[in-house]
Amino acid sequence: MERNLYSKFTGTGSYIPSNKVPNVDFLSNEFYDSDGTVTGKMNNEIIDKFLEITTIAERRYVSDNLVTSDIAFFAASEAIKNSGIDQEELDYIIVAHNFGDVKSDNRRSDFVPSLAARVKFKLEIKNPSTVAYDITFGCPGWLQAVIQADYFIKSGDAKKILVIGAETLSRISDPHDKDSMLYADGAGAVVMEATTSETPIGILAHNTRSDTFAYSKMLHMNKSFNPGYKSQKDLFLKMNGRRLYQYALETVPQAIKDCLDKSGMHLDNISKVLIHQANGKMDDAILKRLYALYNITDIPADVMPMSIAWLGNTSVATLPTLFDLILKGKLQSQKINPGNNLIFASVGAGMNINALIYKM
């Protein structure tokens, strides 16, 4: 029987900051609406409603001495060790992020050199053939980097690739915007390797779409909602949450189904749906609509592992961190077994959506 070339994850790693930030820490914030007026609600009411809508009870922030490339390095080191490879044999290092290194005392994005170059330096990799570069693709960035890596491997251009997702969203969130409670910091990484197999294994199919014409401005950078903020030169992440929620419900389920169709697989064959987590209730609604496309009303209780309640929205770090936690038995009541079929999916700034089918 003919052996075909596939891309497999052979090592995973993650970095979860130790600094826990519960919702009560926002009780002292002064929240403003987008028109620059003080929000006419008590903070405890705002926080209670936020928890109800998003399911986020706490999130993690990095310590002041760390930046995104630092935590990307931590996750990468763990993934390399977990894979057992010689890091000098890496063909590519791809780092997905959106804001570069943002220091605690100077909140400007620093992109030069690339974060991938900084991670390669921190890893002390001397091989000049290890190509290091970044990708910015909104929250779906890590998954898009995995898709790129799969193309490199399938073309024969690479055998070993390190793909990292890292972000410090706490550094670019407006403390006067209620949406600041969504954002968190973290990093996750995988080592991908070329493997040959007589039966399908690893990455089976993927699908990406970019809806920039109508939706590019749903996530953007702008000034603080507080007109009296200390520095009007500082820019913060802003989101049209209501429209984004509706966009995700209308497009993500079909994008996942299109990916399943490409793989020749039915939703019944899927063991886990690993989805980017920006809003717990939104993910529940996406899952219901996905199963509705197959006329399935009985959704398996453990099919969609969730970490958002205690990790918040870590953007590009969500999926690799979630995957790592499950594989290492650190997510309660969740397990991935050999032979399981997984869906990875994400939606975010752009607006971009991607999905990938993976066989363990």
C-alpha cells in the first residue's frame, strides 16, 4: 500500500502566567461608553452581566518583566522538550501574534526584529537554515501558521517546524472599556513533523476565509473611551462585540462544515471541537449551529473543551494552550486518545475564520 506524507504534532507546550486576575479586580475601574460618557451602571452589575454573557470568571496577566517573545520562548522550550527533537534541525519557527512585544512601561508595539527571530535567539539555535518569521492574522493566527507549516511539509520543503501563538492582550486593553475584562495573556506552541503513513494521520484538511470588505473594522485600534485618559496617543483594542457575535454565528459553523466536507468526514466522527474562546456563550451557540447543520440535536456533553472561564481570551494562544492542557491531563474530565478526530477552529480580526481537521 502506498505511503502518503502527513503533518503531525509531535510536541506541545504552553505558558500560563501565574498572576490571576478575578472579576472583582475590575470593581474599581471607571468604565466609559464609546461616546465618551461614563457608563450609567454600577460596576458590580456590569461584572455580573459580563460573567453571565462570557462565562469568564478570571484571567491571567504576565508579570511586568515579561513581554510576548519571552512567554513564546517558554512555550516553545516546553514543546521542543516534549517532542524530543534536536532544535537545530528545525526548518521553520513561525510565531503568531498581533501586537509584538509591548512593555509594561511603554505600551508601543515592538516588531523589529520579528518575535520569531527573538525566540530563535533565546533558544540559542545557531542553524542559519532555521527560518524564523511572524504571522499576524487576528485570533486565528496560530491556526493559520499551522496551515502554512502543513503546506511547507506537504511540499517537501520542511520536515520539522515550530509553531507558536503568544499574546499579552492585557497591555493593549483600555481599562475604561468593559471589553478589557475579556483579554488575557498566554502562549502555546507545537512541534510539527513530516510523517509517512498508509492510512490518513495528522492534518487531513483545512479551510480559511477572510471577510474584509464588510467586516474588517469590527476589531480595530483606537483611543481610550475615557476622553480624559492620561495619554491620547495610546491606542487600544476596540471591538464591535454585538456584530462580531452575529458574524461568528452566521459563518463559523459553515466554515467548519466546509472543512469537514473537504476531509470526507462526518461530524459524527469528531471526538473534540477545539475552538478559539472569546466568549463562552458564543462558542456554545456556534456548536449548536454546527450540529444543526447535520440535523443533530443531541450534542455530546464533553465534545467542546473550555478554558475561558479561568484563562480568558488569549487570542492566538488559546488553541495551542488548550491542546497542550488536554494532552497533559491538566484539563478536568477531558482526554484525547490515539485515533481521535479533532476539529480546530478560530475566528477573529480581519475578519478571518479558519478550521482544520486532525487525526491523532
